[in-house]
Amino acid sequence: MIEAANHLPYNPQETNYTKITQEEIQREVDYWRAYKILQKMLKAGLISEEEFDKIDKLNIKTFSPMYAQLMA
């Protein structure tokens, strides 16, 4: 099975990959930083679970991260 896979032709022009832009990466990083800060605030008792959820939803709208929905 592995041998057969090694003989498959690779043609990068035939792939449908989309490149991630620097802006998308930055939005992702910004969202996850904000998320970690929110978690720390929740653990410290500075915000409630309800407030955490509301702020996180606003952050998702603001930053439009690609992977936030996958991690939820």
C-alpha cells in the first residue's frame, strides 16, 4: 500500500489549496490571544461564564478566526 502511494504523480497545479494570507494569520493569533486572556479573567473570577461567552462571541465576530468554530 505504501509503495503504491509513493508512485502517485504529484502535480501542485492540480491541487485546490488556498493560501493563508498574513492578515488571516494575524487575525487568528489576535483571536487566540484574546481568548487566553478571557480564560484567565474567568479563572480569576473577574468575569462570569455568561460574560465570557458574550465576549468570546464578539471576539469571533471581530477577528473572524478560521479555526475558532472547530475548537468550540
